[in-house]
Amino acid sequence: MDFSVSVIIPVYNAAAFVEKAVRSALMHDTVKEVVVVNDGSTDKSLQILLSLQTEDDRIKIYHHENNSNKGRSASRNLALQKSTQPFIAFLDADDFYLKNRFASDYDLFTSDFETEGVYNAIGVHFYRDFEINEQTELELTTVSEPVNSDDLFECLLHGRIGYFSIDGLTIKKTVLDKIGFFKQHLIVAEDTDWILKMALCCKLVAGEIRQPVAMRGVHEGNVFNQGEVYKKNRDAMYESVVHWSLQNNQPISKVDLLLKYLFHYRSKENYSFMTESAYWMHLIMRNPKLFASMLWIKYCPLIRQRKKLFPILFR
């Protein structure tokens, strides 16, 4: 098997970190190209990238039209379109790979040709001051045990055995034929959307889940520090996976699980009955296939909020 990898790196104003990221990818012989999209950076990111490119022609640099800033999803999508190798790996510009990044991937892909993706653990590197409890919480992003591919979707949804990061994921490029590209309307959680779709239709297996193969850079500018941004995009992410699942004839039981978690989170926001009714109508109109199941009744606000609406009947 030709285990040649394209590493995808979106870059936006990452001058302080991007050289470390790119060099960490280039140190792996299996990496045949590092596909960088400079997403309208206004700092010295491009100058650093061009300088690195003079040292190693595996670095490919692309831009959006008019050097505009379009965000991580659009930048990854452009890089995916430009990539030429049969395997794809991902790296954010403020993160970096370790020497063992692809150590287990080759063996897993070659031992079972049906394997379409391998996920590994990542660690954390602080570029700012941190509390001990924060270091402990972020120390290792991983699943705590190997999971049968058929069970992975549900395990990732409930999160009881953890999660994995896109920085630790290697996939066959043919996976794109099944799940498509990143959803550009998602400011964050676009990687969760993508991974959940992958878990529904692809064979993903655990690689190195005890030790990190990459390090997440933690600094003052991290987007995951912005809780409100994630809250706004969480519902849209679930909506995206629901829509994709129905369009791609995934089992209705999987759609049921997605709706269960979507409305679990929405229930914490204490939306009014009218707001939830309008939202449910929006989902139904976008996904008329829901009418072919009992889910349109199960998640109807009148059913979900019956105890709140009719407290006397449920005392």
C-alpha cells in the first residue's frame, strides 16, 4: 500500500506558531506534501511560509480569491481539493505533530484494507500561564478504550469514553466521496460535524490512544475559549448531521439519537413553547423525511414540554 500523506493546514494570523507546525509535519517521510491555505492573514504568516517553502518543496501554499479570509472550513476544503495524496491528515497552525504521529497508522491501514480512518490521542502544550486543574483536564484528548466501528457514532455522541481530535485523525481521501467537505456555515464544531458523519458511514479504528501523537497549542487566542460561539453553532451542527443522515439514508435510530441530544441541550436554554414550536417546524420543513417516522411526534414541543405545559396532569 502506498501510504503517502497530504497534511492540511489552514493558517490565519499564526505567525507565532506556524513554523513549528509546518516543520513538525515535514519531519515525517510519509508526508509527501503539506497543503497550506493562507486564509487572508494580515501578520507575517505568509512571509514565514514562503521562507519555509524555499527549504522544502513539499510545502504547497494556496489562497482564497482576492486573499480573502473565509474561515477554517473553507480553508480546509480548498486544501482538500488541492491535495494529491491517497491519505489525508490535519493540523491546525498553532498545533504540532510529535515523532510518533503516524507510527501506528500504516500498520492499521495495511492490516485491514477496509479501514478508512485511524484516530489517535493528542496532548496539550501551553503557550500561556495555566492552572493545574486546566492542565489535567486538557492533558490528553482521546477515547479511553478502543471502540468497535459500528458503535463509535453513539459513543462519540454521549462522550462517556471521551473524544478524539482532528489533529490525531488520518483518513483515506476516498472518505470524501462519502461525507463531502466541511460545512462552511459552521464557525466552530465543523470538525465534530464531519467526524460524526464519518462515524456513521466509515470504518474508523483506534490507533495510539494512550500517548499523544500531536500537541494542541493553548494560548490566549484559542477559539475554544469562546463558549458563546460554540453554543450558537452547536444546534447548527446537530441540524447538519440530521439533514445529512436523512439525505444519505442512515438508520432512523441514528437520527433519533441526534435529535435526542439536540433537544437535550436546547432544554437547558429554557426556550418558550412558541420558540420551540417554530424551531421544530423549521426542522420539519428542511427534513420532510421526518414525517415518514414517528420522530415528528416524539420531538414535537407539545410532547417534549408536556410536563411544563400541563403541570397539574403530571404532579
